[in-house]
Amino acid sequence: MRDYFVYILASKRNGTLYVGCTNDLLRRIYEHKNDVVKGFTRKYGVHTLVYFEQCDDFESALRREKQIKEWKRRWKLTLIEKVNPLWKDLFGQAAYGS
């Protein structure tokens, strides 16, 4: 069984946000951080992993991504601050589980 993730990247605390989903969180965040793909995160410097959650399958990850994307900005900020009040980069936690 494969794991899927929904994640939020930020340019800085209370900055520009990007919501995405993937089946390989580390690879995808690496791509964002290193501007591997042209697009929104590269254009706006959105490289800090501030939130992620695991989903059981692709369909639930995609549903959750769409749900969060439709939320008001304030709701997204609340979601982030519940688990990451200091807006630390969670890439290390995702990679090493610390």
C-alpha cells in the first residue's frame, strides 16, 4: 500500500501559501525547494514545508487537497498554526520523523 500526503508550503510566516498532494512527499518537497519544475512555487519562492498530513489513498488525498484549497486563507493559517505555531520548516521531520 502506498502513502499519500497533502501538504502546505509557505514563502514565509503568513506569506504566500501553496497546497498540493503527492505520493512521495520527500521527492516533491525537494523539487519545490530546488525549483526543479517551473510553476507557482518557483515564481513566488514558496519553499517552506509548514504542514503535511498522510492520507490512505490517492482519492482521499486529492479530495483533501481540493477541500483545503477552497478554504478561506484564515482557515489555512489556523490549520498550520495548530501543528506548527512557529512556522518551522517540517522537511526534516518528514524525512527523519523527528
